[in-house]
Amino acid sequence: MAGPTTANTFTRVVIGLLGVLLLAAFSFAVYFFGLSQRKAKELEEQQSALSQIIAPGEENSDRVQRLLQDKPGGQSLLGYLASSWETAMSRVTGEQSLTPSEFAARLDQIPGADQTALVALLQHTMQQAQDNQKKLEATQQALTQAQADLQQAIDRVAQLERDHAAELDAKDQLIASYRAELEKYRSDVNSAIDRANQRVDAIRRDAAAREAALQKEIARLEQDILVQRDMIEQLRGERQATALRPQDEASLVDAQVVGASPAEGVVFLNVGRKQRVVLGMTFQIYSDPSAIRPDEHGQYNPGKATVEVIRINDTSCAARIIRQSRGVSISEGDVAANALYDPNKRYTFLVFGVFDLDQDGSPAPQEANAVKALIQEWGGNVVDELTGAVDFLVLGQRPILPPEPPLDSPPAVMRAYINQRKLVERYDELFRTASQTGIPVLNVNRLYTLTGLDARR
């Protein structure tokens, strides 16, 4: 009975020990599993923290390897980087606690730092500082020289002021002497004025007496003038009765047509070399003397034809027809007229005004010379003054008087205006005098028409 009981007890003991061992093993397993979980979590956290410092794979990069080789022994890479950054910030900014973002913000405030390396920018700035230092030294030298020049100028101004003061003193003395002389001169002038007033009074008395005598003389002369006027009127009447004046243009018949050859375009006149006819002389041909009359406007109409002398005999001449009215023939007995010519007398002419003989549409005073030459060629005399010996006054167009120039005009413009005004006044005076004295006036129409010059135009 004892044997089985002991064996059962032992079995139960063994089973109990095995249970305890299993329980202990399970407890250890649970403990170590929890411990491994904590270690794994801590490892994961450390890996995450390490990735914030260095990313996976970066530890094998060249730059990290160079930093690992460069760092002192016994110091971590992060500690080496931190100490190096603090040293760099201390040397660059003087503040070793600056973070990279704060340092970047500082760099953004520096012009050009975003495009140029800081060391190159610093070198460039140092070079500019050296250049500015040289410029400053040059400016200092220029300033020193300018100050020296200014001091010299101040000294010169001071000397000028002293000289000016001395000159003013001399002028004051001179003015004082002038004032004394002026006072003396004023006294002398006042004395002279008093003497002059006395002389003026005496002259006035003499003038009054002289005026009374002259009034008597004027009264006597006025009486003599009345007598002289009566004598002049009598003499003028006698002169007008005896003076030789040319006939009016309307009755100026200088020749007659004694023959005509219509086929040859030639007429024959009863004047020739003895009557002073010259080659080229022109005549107007009229049916009879009464046809040489002005119209209601005072204008002369051309005759039935205009002829020009081409051959001359002693008492006759041949003339070619240079103009002829349509449907009108020239016949024997027609009369010829030229206002510048008379077979029995040499007329005297005065020519003045503006003419247009060359038909260029620009009348000019110089073309009056051509009219004078034509008159002389046809046997007339030309004079420059209107006297009693003048038979005809030949007037061209009236000279044009431009507006009077301002007083500040150039002298040449003023002289030209004055000369032109004199020509206009001379023209008007000649026409007025001729009208008053009865001297016939040949205007442009009468001249060209009654001489046949209109056919040449």
C-alpha cells in the first residue's frame, strides 16, 4: 500500500514542479516579449529621431564622409557641425546663436547677396571701400587746396575792399570839389540868366519896333503884289495867245496815204526823208481826222490798220501793214498819225512813270529809257524838267507806293520807301502841273495807240 502512494506523491510533486516551471517560463516569455516590444519601439523612435538628423543612405555620401574625416576624434558629427556653425556665425555676424533661417534673413538685407557669394561680395565691398578711401583722400586733398584758394580769395577780397574804400574816399573828395565848383557855376549861371533876361527885354523892345516897321513894309509889299498879279495875268493872257502849242491828239494828222498794194501788204505815205521819217517808225491809219477821237472813257481806239516804215524816199515812204482790222481796206486819202512825230516840228517830250514795252507783264521805271530812246530815234527831243518848252508829257503807269515801314526798319528799307515816295510825288506833281498849264499828256493808252506801238506788243 505504501508503494503506490509514494509514487503518486512524487508524480504530483513532479507535475507541480513542471507546472511551476511552465508558469515561470511563461512569465519570462511574457516579460521578455514585452521588453522586446519596448526596445523595438525605442529603436523605432531613435531611428525616427536619427532620420531628422541624417536621412537613410546619407551616411554613405561623400560630403558626410568628408565631414566624418574632418571632425575631431571623440566628437559626434552633429556636435562638430553645431560647433562649426557657431564659430562661423561668431566670425561672420558676431552672434554665434543665429540659426540658418535668421542668417538667411540677414543675408536678404544685403544688396547683391542673393546673386553673389558672400565672400566674393565681401571682397568686392572691400575693394569698393579701398577705392572710396582713395577718392576720399583725393577729395581731402582737393578740399585742402580749395580751402587754400578760398583763403587767397578772401585775402584778395579784403585787399579789394581796402582799395575800394580808399577809392571811395578819393571820389568823395572829388565830389566835394565838384560840388563847390557846381555852386560857383550855378551862381555864374544865375548871373548870366539875369543878364540874358535884360538883353531879352531889350531885344523884345527892338523887335516890337522892328515889327511895326515891317508891318508897314508888308502893307506896302502887299499893294505891290496886287499890282504884280495884275501884270502877270495880263502877261499870261498874252503868252497863251502867242504860245505855240501842238494840236490835240485827236487832230494830229502827220501824213496821207497816197497809194496801197494790198497784195504786197504795203501802203505809201506822202512823208519821207525830208520830213525826218526813219526806218521802223509806225503810224496808225484812220479813214479821216475825225476818227482820231477818244471814247466816253477817254480811251483811244486803234485805227483801221498799223503800218511800219520799211523804205524811205525824199518825200515819200513805203510801210508794211503789221495790223489791219478785219473787213476794212486801206485806200488812198486815208490819214496817218503818230503822236510822237510831226513832219513840220521837233516836239519836246518829258517822259516819266512805269512802262512795259517788253510785254513781260512787269512794268518797271527803267523801261522809260526805251521810250526816250524811241522818241529820240523818231526825231523828238527829251528833257528831264517840265518847263514851258515841253510839248508833251508822256506818263506811264503811276509808281506803286508800298505801306510805310515801321520806324525800326533797316536803313535800306527806309531809303527804298523814301525814294519810291519821291517818285510817286514827282508823278502827281508833273500831272498836276501839266493839267494846270495846258500841256498835253500822253498816257499809256494814247502813247501805244496813237503811235502804233500797240501792234508791236
